[in-house]
Amino acid sequence: MTPSSTLSTPRALARLLPFARPVLPRLILGAVSALAASIVALMIPLVLEGVVGGPIASGDPGQILWGAIAVLALGLAEAILVWARRWFVLAPSTHIEYELRTGFYRRLQRLPVSFHDRWQSGQLLSRMMQDISLIRRWLAFGLILLVVNVLTIAIGTVLLFQWHWLLGVIFLIFSAPLWYAGFHFEKQYGTLARQSQDQAGDLATSVEESVHGIRVLKAFGRGGHALAKFTRQAETLRQTELRKARAIGQIWFWLVLLPEIAFAFCLGAGIVLASLGELSVAQLFAFFAMATVLRWPMESIGFLFSFMLDARTATDRIYEVFDEENTIVDPAAPKTIPTARGRLVFEDAHFRYQDAPETQRDLLDGVDLALEPGETMALVGLTGSGKTTLTTLPARLYDVTGGRVTLDGVDVRDLTLEELRTHVAMAFEDATLFSASVRENVLLGRDDLDPTSPEGERVMREALTIAQAGFVDELPRGVDTVIGEEGLSLSGGQRQRLALARAVAARPAVLVLDDPLSALDVDTEALVEEALRRVLAETTALIIAHRPSTVALADRVALMEHGRVTAVGTHSELMRTSDHYRYVISSLDSDDADAAHEGVAS
């Protein structure tokens, strides 16, 4: 697909056509109304010529009245047509904005995690809100007026020649440099517009990071540091906006100056022609009336041209997201697993990031591991051994770059993402909650349930009990309490328990847990582990264990070193046979290690 940045401005903006096609008839009617309004405005000087050359010259009051009525009628018709233009385009432009915004959000949801790893959230937010709103305003106002005003200038210039060719030539000569100035303006302003919108995205990212990290900034007294960074970015954006304003000021200078010079020369030439009898006073009056009507379209070209370039840049920016390749998609001929048993197998699984140097080894370098239905497997290893990366593969947050991962003998890439993610659920160490009610957060993975139904209530309560999340009943509105953004109004342990409840409520065949109990106190952790044992007895589970107490939940333990599984067995077996396993366990809390050893041995 051709990148927008390599396209001409008309072709880049034409990419919006699929979104505009359903409402194109109304947009065209709006443009026709605007053009008709301009034609009516151009007719007024022709009527004035007749009035000045006839009734005014003869002094007939009755004819002057009819001339005034004709001008009034034309003015009223122009006003009605301008209103019609706004009526035709208002609803369609908001429809296009809606379709663009929902399509953009849908695309963000479908793009893989690797895309979101690379992109700043502020950049995406500025595209979603500012750029799409700018496109809507341009379609409703800028595009139509640009096309209509250019046509008005062309028609009006032709009409100027009807009074005298010399006056038309003078006006045309002084108008020609405007097109050269516009071409030069496009090259300069286009670059500045892109810089400005990208810098606005960076600024949005800084605001978002500061708001989300406000506790850290306050705790370390780094508010001033954050403000200084924000100020530098805001100043950079301000300077870019000033350069944009200077560029616009320069084009406006020529747009105002040249017509004034043209008027002066035309006035001089007109007086000479009138004195020679080649031009009547009525014709000279009508000529200047026509030139006055053309003045606004000519002056508006600079503003509308800059508006178009802003819209082109906004279109480029949103299509950078639309054009991103989605590497994690549904298969062309998907398979199904009617009733998942939960046998999860990694077969020579490799993974490396796309931009990783060729000399760098794979993060996962040939993992072979099999989890039987209903088995709980703990993953242990030192930091950087590949544990977390391995847990992202069953649900296809990332895809293997070599080998495969199978669920009940079916390659996970052969299942639709919707089906796969009903069989595999995850709970992360860094629990993310949404600004919604507790009920909605816990039942997020259960599209098959009405959250307010008796069955939905039962599933939610069961999950909350397993996660020891009874604290929700003490919230102001219980399970209907809307928790704050990202759940920051709750403690870390409370967020982890709700995230765990969400994973349990999904009733998956495979449950992947990335150290989901790290923020819990010892007593609460013990209660959660006891409840989890009942759940895990029927569910295949892959658990990253950062504390030996978590190992007590597992039937078997897999030891990871340098992206490979180097040993698999029970805790007791690995303690006897693996020096590295003993080293990993000993590097954890010794009291927890003893508790885990005693728990597994018993």
C-alpha cells in the first residue's frame, strides 16, 4: 500500500473517499448550493450595471425601485443558498467524523501488541481526537469553499473581460503571482503542519504520563522536573506554530497586496478608457463591483489552502495507523475446538522482536514444554530468562517466530482470535482495570452473560470469592461502584484481586497467570491460593512464580534459562537434581522458600 506521505495532496485526501461515499450526494448538494450562492453574488454587479446605466442615468425613480428590489432579491437568494449549503453538509460531515473515529478505534483494537509497544499513547490520542475533528471541519467547510471560491474566481475573471479586454488582462496579470506564491506556500507550510501535529501528539503523551504517574512525581518531588520537560515541549510547539503563522502571514500579504495593486491599475486604465469613450461609467462601476465580489474568494485562498494542507497532514497521520500491517489475524480457513480440554504444548517455540539485531539471540530459543489438561505448571527463572514472553504466546499477544504453540493439538494460529481468547485467559502482575463498575470489570471476558442477570451475578460472586475480593461490598455502591481510571483509586492488592477474579470468571480452558499475587499480603495470598487450588484442579494453568510460595500451587515446575526450558519436574525433584533451580529458589525469600518446600512435600 502506498504511504500517504509519498502521494500528492489531492491523492492523499482522496483516501477519505470510502468514508465520505455514503454521504457524498449531500456533500455535492452542499457544494452546488455554495456555487449557486457565488453565481448569484456575481449576478449583482450585472444588475447594478443596468441600474446605473439606465434608471440612475435617466433619473426614473420607478425603475430605480425595481433595480433595488432585484438586488435585494439576489441578496436574499444568496443568503438562502448559503444556509442550504450549511444544512446539506453539517450532518454528513459529523457522520464521516463518526465513521473515521470508530474505524480508527477498531483498527487500534485489532493491531497487535507489538504496534502499541512502539507507539506513544499521546500520539494515538491526538490522531483520534484532534486530527479527525480537523478533517471533519475541512470536509464541511474548507473543501467546499476552496472548490467554490476557485470556480468563482475563474468565472468572475471571465466576466471581467466582457467590459473591456484590457481591464481583464490587468486583473489576470496581477492574479497570476498568487498561484506561484501558493505553490511555494504548500511546500513550506506542509512541513510545518506535520511538525506541529506531531509535536502536539508528543505534548499529549507528556500530559498523559504525568497524570498517570502523578503519585510517583509527588513522592519523589519531581513535579518541577516534569514541568520543565513539558515547558520545553510546549515551547517547541509554540515556535512551530509561530513559523506556521509567519508562513500564513506571508501568503496573506500577497493575497491582500496584489488585488489592491490590480484595483489601482484597473482604475487608472478604466478612467483613461472612459475618457476615450471605450468604456461607460456604468461598465466601469460594474467592473469594480465584480472585482469587489471576487476579493473575498481571492483573499480566502491562503486560509483555505493552509486548511487543506492541515487536513492532508491529519489524513496522513491517521492513515499511518490504518496502513500498519496487522501480523496477528484470523486464519483464512480457521479450525475450531468445540470443547477445549486444555492441553497446551510449546513445540520448539522461538520468538524475537522484528527490529532485533541479527546478532542478538532469540528471546525464546527453542522452548519445548507440554501442559496436560488440568495440570498447573509454574515457570521459574532469573530476570530476563523469557518467562513473561512465553506467557504471551498462548493467547497470541505475540506470535512465535519459529516453532508453534498448540491447544489440544491445534496450532493456536489456526483458531480465530475470538475463539482462542475464550479458551485462554490471562491475569498480569501489573493489573489493569477500566473506568467502569466492578461488575463490568470482573465480567469483561464473559460476552455470553448479562452482567445483571442471576447467572452473571453468580459467576461474578464466585470469582470474587476465589480472588478474596470481598472488599468490593464495602465500596460506596458495592459491585456497581465505578472505579477510577486504571483502578488507581484501589490499592495494588485490590487491583490484582479484581484482575484475578476477571480471569477466573472467564472460565477458560487455559489460565495464564503472570505472578498475579505479588501485591498481596501473606495471609490474603494464602487464602487466594487455597481457593485457586479448587479452580486449577479443572483448569490448565501456566503460572509465573516470582515467590516460592506460588510454586506450592503447581503440579510441576519448569525452569527457564536464556530463553529455554532446561528442566521440568516437581519442586522436590528439581531441588535434588538442578543446581540452577536451587540457586533460583535461594535467590528468593528464604522464609517463602521453606513454606513452598514444606507445602509441596506435604
